[in-house]
Amino acid sequence: MASTRLIRKTQRKRAKQERSAANIKLLSFKPVIKKVDVEELKKQFAK
């Protein structure tokens, strides 16, 4: 019986770590900055 409890505890811990890692990955994600033509944008807003 004790071994099943330890296995379950290990599964919970592992799941918690995976969720935590996924959250950190999501929070630290930076979108790719594409090269933007600033002059073209200024022309569009000037209209």
C-alpha cells in the first residue's frame, strides 16, 4: 500500500512541475519582432 501512495505522490509532483514549467514558458514567451517600415506607417496615419 505504501508504494502506491508514493507512486501517486510522485505523479502529482511531476504533474505540478510540468504545469509550472509550461506556465513559465508561456509567461516568458516573446513574440517575434518583424522588421517594420516606420516611414510607411507614418504615411498611413497621416491620411
